[in-house]
Amino acid sequence: MKVKNLLESKHFQLVSNDSGIGNEVNGIFSSDLLSHVMGFASEKNILITVLNNINVLGVASLLDLSCVIFSHNIIVNETIINKANELKIPLIRTKLSTSETVITLHKLGVNN
């Protein structure tokens, strides 16, 4: 599965440009503690978080995550969007809670 396949769902809205939407997805990782993400997420995972912080992109880039999904209707600031575009890391927003996002992704076929 690729990031662009997730965007076919009405639940997910791309907030960055479309560079990187061809990234492969191989699992889901959800956390709001970046040290936990660094210790346990795997390459090509989707990161689900509510952290509206530029450091999220540093971790996503370092681990080669496929994209970042901001749950709970988080409004992503322009600084983060601009840096994500530069790094080609797709940023997605959803009104779903974190747990609902994990369930929805699983139903779409994203498995760990």
C-alpha cells in the first residue's frame, strides 16, 4: 500500500503538497512521545500523533517514516507544512481520534 491509497478515504486530508504520496506503507505507529517513536517505530510506518511540532519531522525523516497523520482535527502550522514539503514527508489530517485512526487504517489494509 502507498500513502496515496489512504487519501481515497473521506477521513484523511492531505495538508502538505503531494510529494511523497507514492511512499510505501508497512505499518502503523501511534505515539505523542518522540523518544518512544525513535525507539520503537519501523521504517515506512505511518506515524499518528497530535504533536504539532517541527521535531516530529526530524523523527519522521530520521526513521524514514512514510507519512505523518495528525489526529483529533489538529491544525498543522505552516512552518511544519513547509518543512514537510521540503523533506517530501506527506502530512495528513483527520477528525478521527487516534484510536479511530488506527482502526480505520487497519480496515483499509494497513497492517503491522
